[in-house]
Amino acid sequence: MFQWLKNLFSGDSGPTLERPVVTPKVDAAPKAKKSTTVAGKSKSAKTDLELMTKPQLLDHAKKKGIKVNASAKKADLVKKIKNG
């Protein structure tokens, strides 16, 4: 016990275990999305609205001149924007 106290207050911490530093891998560039086309029409308009966040949908509706209620659900906003 005296040896333990002596080591504690002497400043000599003895052997320590060091953990290796692990850095996570980061992709150099994010992959771009591919849009699919059916008979010359792009499906990206449908999927773009569904991928937008609610604030983005509200902003998009405002730019298009579509009146929407800000307290509406996201799905209702998408329907309202699609129908005009």
C-alpha cells in the first residue's frame, strides 16, 4: 500500500496504455443522383418534391405563387404543389 501511495504522489505514473487514433474514412465526393426518364418525361419533379424538407416546400410554393398553410403536413403540401 505504501508503494501505491508513493507512486501516486511521486509523479511517476508508470506504464500507460495508449489507444491508437482511428480516423473515419470520408468519401472524396458525394455520388450524384441519377434521374430516370419515362417516355421523355423526367420523374425527378415528383421525387424532388418528396425529398424536400417542409421549409423547402413552403419556399417552393411561395416562389410558384401557390398559397399553402404553413401548419399543413408535408404530404399535404406536396399534393397542393403538384395540383397547383
